[in-house]
Amino acid sequence: MKSRTNRRVKDVMSATYAIVDGLMTVEEAIGIARANEAKALIVNKRHDDDEYGLVLMNDIAKKVLAQNRSPARTNVYEIMSKPALCVSPEMNVKYCARLFERFGISRAPVVQEDKVMGMVSYNNIVIKGMVLDQGE
């Protein structure tokens, strides 16, 4: 039987993310997401004692578009989830998947020493993890 290497979040994470300010409008944030081909926006900390926030595209659809709110008049902080559940790049991907399941999330910022390194999602774990396994 083939033994699997323990995959780490850093092996499968994506560099496709964008950091925005909570005071930006949703319209501005969507422009940044498009420019960076990001599926999620990380809301930057306001100060050292603050935490990162997270805005997914479905947050924008549910909390802005479905509610008939103007993206030009809605600030990111009004629709973000905060604090964002962040994971370590050294975390084993199986524990990351369990964490996602336990907390009902589908993606999380990868943070090391208080610096965003990337973004990880179920897609990354399954698709990139399987490609890495087949390459051995």
C-alpha cells in the first residue's frame, strides 16, 4: 500500500486573494476582486489588536444584491464576517477540512506570524491535494 505524504495547507493554498479596507464600498471591493481574480476578500486589520475579516462573493449576493442595497453605498464592514477563521500554513490539510466542516466555512485566510500568506478552500484541498498525490 502506498503511503501518503502529509499534505500541509501551504502545499495547496492559493495566492489568489485580495486585501481590502473595511471602509471601502462594496463596489470598490468588487473591482479589486475582479482585478485580482479573487473569490474572497480579506478585510485588513484596522490596528494591532484587531482581527482580519472576510467577505465572500455569496456575502455580496445575499447581503447586498438580494436585499436591493446599493453596492456604491454599502461599506465592506457592513457585510463582512469578523473575525475570520484563519489557518496556519503548517496545518495538515485533513485537519483543515475538519475545521471547515465543524465551523461551516468553505475557505479561510492562511496566516503566519500575523501576515496573510494565501487563501485555502475545499477546492484547493481536493484538487491540488489529489494532483500532488498523483504526482508521487
